[in-house]
Amino acid sequence: MTAISRWSTRSTVLAGLFVGCVLGGLAPAPARADGSGSATLDATVKRGQVLCGISGQVPGFSLPDSQGVMRGLDADTCRAVTAAALGDAAKVKFVPTTTQNRFTALQSGEVDVLSRSTTWTLGREGNLGLMFAWVNYYDGTGFLVKKSSGVKAAKDMDGATICVQPGTSTELAIADYYRLHNMKFTPILIQDLSEIQGAFLSGRCDAYSTDASALATFRFSQGPKADDLMLLPDIISKEPLGVMVRKGDDKWFDVIRWTFAAMIIAEEKGITQANIDTFMDSKDPDIRRLLGLEGDMGKALGLDAKFAYNVIKAVGNLGEMWDRNITPMGVPRGINNLWTKGGLQYAPPMR
């Protein structure tokens, strides 16, 4: 190792310690020698809760039902992580965040994990002291317009006004698209979700842009008036929506990652929330390791041996989570399907 490389390594370590100190002001203390190896996991056990940052305003992802119960893909993701960490999905505490404060909420320790339809980008992972543990929805930026406008495609919207939330990757995606096609637009920046949707419906802007999934669920929520709105066929960016954690707690990152892997493997094996107990005498080595019947998969993560069993019993496999929350919105699974069915969801082996 050269003197330069030694200095580079030393600088990287010192920088990591500095970032940890700055971002960890309100975060849990370093892991105890006799703990799980994860400061965050140890804090959730001591607290008896997992604090999960969500939106709380998006149908299909996180929105309270008529009984006040938080429903949606992001909400169920929080429950799955909580079931893995604490053995009881009910011990999750949902913390509403905005597009502008979501990252500081995670950086400061206000939440343990962020599950808020957040796009995985290099800039976010490289600059914020945060990282993405998994993608729970592969999406893309789209446009919603009124059918009466006569617009059929994004290229028809030169000079349009577009409603968009500030602090989102959608802003950059729209700017890049219009620059690439030598077109112009006027952004109408509104933070509050219901306000921006109202602005679009009232005619304050020509189009409403965000992740295509959110546009589809919003259109669906309009009931009979949904036919007055059209989701354009153009998808102008890649938007892998992921679950974020703080850097520096690799064990907690592992917990999140393998929670998702467990749900994917369960779907591959045909294990569901309803039938999981019938697999407890399975001879399949993969299933036995998944359900904690042999091996030390849970111990390797600082979790109970039956962590994956607890996840599947609480929220089901990945397909069940999709069918419960996204299918009713009229959104096909498409690339979010298992790799064996032409999709992108693929889990590494649990062994």
C-alpha cells in the first residue's frame, strides 16, 4: 500500500466517523458488546417499537383506512421489518414525513427506517449518509392529464404548466426530459399532496407529474370521474422506489435486506400467510432454512431463528403484499413480478 493509499484509507475512516457523529446526534448510541451488533436494532428492542417513516397520504402505499389503520405497500413494508426485528408487526409506529423532511428524519434518528416511495439514486446514496436496502416498487415518472385537453403524449406538452412536488426526483426527471427534447414548461411547485392534486383538478396546471404508480392510484381514487383523466403512455425516467436506512449500521441494513429476500423466497416456494404452518414439516432445505427449522440464519442477523416465519405470518409473501395493496388500484404487476415470471424481483439464496 502506498503512502497515498494509506492516507486515503485513513481519511475515509475518519470521514465515516465524522459523518456518523454529525448524523447520529439524536440517533441510538453505538451497539453494546452484548447486543445484536446493530445500534438501531438494539434501540428498537429497548424501545419496543420500530419507528417507520412513511407518507401517510398515498393510496396503495400508505393511507389510513376508514378505521384509522394505515394501509398500503409502504405500510406493510414497515410491518414486515417490525415483525422481523421484534417478532410482532403490531409494534410498528408510523411517522408521517414529507418529501422535504424525510431524509433529515432518518438522519437524525427520528425514524429507524424510511419506507416512503423514495427513488434510489446515486446522489442520495452518495451525499446523505443514507443507503437503500431494497427496492419494493420499480416505477417511473409519468404524467396525468385531463382527456379534454386533447394531449396524447408528453411531446404534445411544449409550454405546459406542470404540477410537481418540490424536493422530489420528479423535478429533475421533468427538467431533463424537456431539455432533451428542446421543449419548455412551467413548474407549479406545491408541497402538500392534497393541495397539488386539487390544483391539477381545478385547472391550475395542465398536467400532474409524479411516479406513475401514484398517478394511477390517484386516478383510481376519483371514482366515476376517473374516466375524465388519462395517464399518458410516456414513462420518462427509472424510479426504483426503495427502503432507506442510515449508513454505518450494516447489521440493520442486513435485517431490512433479508426481510425482503424472505418474502420473495416465500412467494417462489408458494408459502403464504395462510398456509405457512403446513410447511413446518417440509423436507426442502431452502424452506427449512427460511422458516428457521435448521441453520442459524436468524442468529447471523441478530434476530430470532423464526424471523422470516414471523414476517410471512404477519404480512404474507411479496405477491400477497402487492395483491392486497396495488392490484385494487388497477396497476399490473409487470416488472415488479418475480424473476421467474419476467420481473425484476430476485432474492439471493438464504444459506
